[in-house]
Amino acid sequence: MVNTKVDLCGIEISNPIIPASGTFGFGYEFADLYDINMLGTFSFKGTTKDARFGNDTPRIAETPCGMLNSVGLQNPGVEKVISEELPKLKKVFTKPVMANVSGFAVEDYAYTCEKLDSEAQIGWFEVNISCPNVHGGGLAFGTSAKNAELVTKAVKKVTNKPVFIKLSPNVTDITEIAKACEAAGADGISLINTLLGMRIDLKTKKPILANKMGGFSGPAIKPVALRMIYQVYDAVKIPLIGMGGVSTAEDVIEMMLAGATAVQVGAANLVEPYACKNIIEDLPRVMEKYNINNLKDIIGGAHNG
Amino acid sequence: MTQGIYEIKSNICLAPSIFKMIIEGDTGALTMPGQFVNIKIDGLYLRRPISVCDYSDTEITLIYKVVGEGTEIMSQMRDGDTLDVLVGLGNGFDISKCQNTALLIGGGVGIPPLYKLCKDLIGEGKNVKVVLGFNTKSEIFYEDEFKHLGAEVFVTTVDGSYGIKGFVTNAMDIDYDYFYTCGPLPMFKAIENTAKTSGQYSFEERMGCGFGACMGCSCKTKYGNKRICKDGPVLEREEIIW
């Protein structure tokens, strides 16, 4: 009997599988399909201070082994998330949930986190300083160590819950940003957000996305994610949540060997709605195949020797 | 929504670039005309949303146009091949809105979802008039199928090679108390300027998931933001912001 439990900043989760923000809404679409309480937790739709419609459509383009999105943080705003989404979520998910928060100024992040802090179901914050789809917004924060530090400090001031900072891969040295977050008090690092990408339609000879550029995700980005998780694991002591192209139980183990304590599944949920369920059900088989009894023992295992 | 493996019973060319595929499997998740399915295609990452033309207890009829890589691969699939399909997606046409006489207006590959709608309306005892718009005679498909259901059918061709010359709006000066339409956006805009009653439009958009999770296909309406894949693809005339 294998053990899939891991400890995520003092909260034990039954397995390390976490649907990534923006691919799982507030859970109900998936709760219609399977009991989402089998998940370790999930990171809910990126929430901002004010309601946002997001970018014009098309917001989606396909790539080899992946996709681009330029949704642009569509969400009803923190007030409605608290009054409408979280009560509905509570009916289908009984575990602590991860609150994904975005903003356009340091004060926005602090405001939104402070509002959400009193919600008992929120177990962790995941502060997105890396959305590539908002002009002059999130990406600027995630690409500067100084701003990453300011946001981390501001959020830590308004909550005692564990705070993960979600980092952008679109930087020269991700370890510098991770170190700045750790020094500012972050409890963990989530990585990687999407890579900035583009597709062009040969018929119209214009970018497919209305926003021109979008976030690249899917299996194609997994090697980049693994490399960055590996580097950041060496650079900081706080736990990492790894993500980027994860679609199978084997991918989960690979992410953990690189240094992830827990693993998020993003784009896979969109093409295979049962992706997380399938991964969780398959995980014991794959653990046995690779002689892993206790999943938490392999975290960072690729660094040994 | 359900996910299942479906077997291709037939896959034939109806007109240039237009194919009709019949797949066999569980159809229990289909509850109204105008819904769609989302098909996984080996080698491509995102599923392909295809509108449902007709369904029975065991079969789904899909009519699709070859417009890109995914539909090109579909067009080469053979009888007996299997497909991983999400079935019963979207909010389709509401047949209860029509009192007596419905006008169905389809343009090109927008025509297929109107077939099951026509069948259901006639099954409810409604009169159905159908306007089918094409560019030219060689592109015409499903004229006889609609007639066999008992609908009064008008065909328009842009070049006048068959039926009424011009656009679907050239055939809309007839009596009806409600309309339903599916087709390209320029056709919708022309209908919006021509139609005399309430009605429903079925929209198309690039989708990520097709089941409401990713917000990839959102649009603004007078009643708030809606997802084409989940709250649509059918929207009511009164709520649409053009």
C-alpha cells in the first residue's frame, strides 16, 4: 500500500495533485463529472479586486503538444467570489482550497488577499505575479525581483495563511525572483506560469489571438518547467508547487523528483476533463512500478548524488 | 456531458469540403437540438467542437466542413475507426419559444444543427419554413432531407445558380412567429437587420475546453458575460450585443 500524502506548509493533502488556476473554474463544472474531493486541493480561478471580462476573442489557439490562451483574468471580482462562488464551491468541495489572486498594483494584491483571508475554506494563497495576458499588469511584477518582494511582503502582512508566489518563466533568472520571494517571507513558490507565445493564421496573415500574444501551456513546456523547478529547488528552502505540461502520473513523479512538493495540472483538464481523476487513480500503480512507497520521499530526489 | 468511445459507422462527402459522419455510442447526454460534441483527434492537442446534426438512441450524425488540420484528419477516417468524444455540450435551441410557425435560417456549414431542430419542431406540431443559403449550386446539401421532414424549404445561392438568387435575407419576406439561425457572422448581421420577430442565434468561437472551464470563448451579453460553449452556443436575440 503506497502513501501519496504530502505536507503543504503544515496542511497535509491526500495526494499532491492540484488542478491549476484558470483550468478548473470554481470547481463545479468538474464536480458534475466526478467527486472532486479526491483532489489534494485545487487552485481556484484567478481573482482580482474588481470584476474583469478579460481580453477579446479569439482567446485560444492550438500549438503542437499544447495551446495558447489569452483569457486575461476573467473573473467576477473578489466581492462576488466571496458572496457567490465560494458558497457554491463549499457544496461540492469540503477540503481546504487554494485561493489564486492577481492584481495590477501591490495594494490590489493586499486588498484581495485581505478580503479572502477570513474565508475559512481557504487553506493557502497562490499569488499570481506572472499572468502574461494583462498589459502592464501581472507580468511586470513577476519579472522584477524588487516587485516580487514588495507583493510578497504586502500579502504576508494581511494573512497568516501560507502564501505561495506563482512565478513567470519569462525571465532571465527565475532563481533570483524565487530568492527575493523567500527573503520577503513567502511560504512557497508555484512555478511555472505559461510561457509567452504566439501563433499566426496563414489565411488572414495575422496573429490568431485577438491579444496577439498568449500563454503557452501543455506537454510541450514540461522540459522548461522541470528545468526551472530543478533550479529553484537548489536556490530556496521553501516548498515548491511544480506545474507545466503535466498530464500523467509519470509526469507528477518527474516534477517531484525535480523538487516539487505538490504538482498542478493545467491544460490537461481542458482536453481531458477527467485528467486529475485519472492521474490520482493511476498514481499508486506508477509508484509501485518505480519502487516508490512514500511519495514525499522522492521530493527533490533528482538532486541526490 | 459524458465522455465515451464512439465507432464511426459512415463518413461520406456530401458536397465539396462537406462531410457527414455517423458515430455509434451512448447519446443519453444529448437533450436538445443545437448542442455539440468535442472530438479528440490523435496528434492534435485540443478537441474539435462539431455541432450535432441529428441523434437517435444509439447514433449521432455530424456534418462538418474541412477547414483545417483537425477536420482534414476527420475526413480521412474510415468506418470502424473509433473516436474519444465528449457528448452533450452546450445549451441548444429552445423549441418552446415558437408558437406556430418557425423560420429556420442556415448558412453553409451552419445548416446541420437546424436539422434536428426542424425534426423536433415538426414533432411538436409546428409549421417549419427553412431557408438554406449557399454560394453556388454545387455546394448544396440537405435540401431534400429538410423537405422529407415536412418543412417548406427555400434555397438561396449567391450566384443565382439554383433557387433564389442572393443571400438568405432575400428569402425572409415570409410569415413566421419565431426564427432560429446558425451560420457565419455577416449572415447574422444581415438577419438582425431583416428579422421581424424574436429568435435565437447559434454562435461559433474558438474554444479551449468546450465545457465551461477555461473562459476561452466568453462573450458579453445584455444579461452578463456568457460562455459560448456552456451558456451558448445558442443565445436569444434580445440578449445579444452586436
